[in-house]
Amino acid sequence: MCRGTHFSFSFVRNPFDRLVSAYNNKLLELATIPERMKAMGLRHSMPFGDFLEVVASTRDDDLDVHLLPQSSILCLDGQLIPNFVGRLEQMDRDWEKLRRRMRQEGLPSLEHLPEKNRRRSDDHDDVGRYFQDSGLVQLVRDRFGDELERFYSDVDQDQLSQGRFSQLTPG
């Protein structure tokens, strides 16, 4: 681990939105499901609730990276590795914070953030449609609780499950 000698950063995404995106892209849009997802027991066009049940019951070691909790990706032995973590939901604001932080650290300047790999609109209305069942919301809260606590503790969880983002405290 090189945390002391390197500056690293990452951006996280609302887990409810991330799951809807993975489901739509990997199980509905693609003709062939990725092998790792097949090994988990996921099937093309399976119902969303069944998809979440499989994700919730699969150990981190067996999850496809698109479904792995971001806290598992960004932490080692419970310690957050990146020096800076921003949120996709406030990307413009956090990108500017990152640029300031890097200037303070005497690091090279970052350019403006390019947009890549965007498949859905900014309104994320589909998240709320997928999470109308409170049991599915609880399933995600249980499975991704560490991630929600670590990266979204200042955000209304009910709004996250509806694809809306509103910070409770200014940041």
C-alpha cells in the first residue's frame, strides 16, 4: 500500500442507483450476461427483486465488481485507501474540491471532467420505480450498510432509494 507516498482519489455512486444501472445494463441490455454474474446465478431479464436477493446472498469474494460494495473496493482492513472520495451525485462540486485539494498538495492540475459511459438521464426516476417495495430497500440497506454509512451518512436514505440526492448537511 502506497497511501503515504501517493495521492489517490475515487468517486462513489449511490448504491441504489448503482444497482439499478448494473441490472439494466448487464441483465436487460446485454445479449450475453458476464460470466462472473452467471456464476452468481444471475439470468438475463430475471425480475429485479430476484436479482437483489442473489446480490444480497452472495459473498463479496463471489460478486462481480459491478455489484461489489464500494466500501469493499476502497478499503483495506477497514481503512479507507483514497485520500479523497467524492460522490457522483455531486460530481461537479466534488471535482472542484478535488482540484483545490490537489493544488494545495502541489500536485498537477486536473482539467475539466469529461463525461464518459453515460447511459441514463440525470433524473434517475427509474430508481424510485425499482424501489417501490420497502422490502427491497431494506435488502439494499442490509447488504450495503457499511457503504451507506461510510459514504452517505449525511444523506436521507429514503431519498437515495428514490434516486434523489439531498445532503442533510452542507459539505
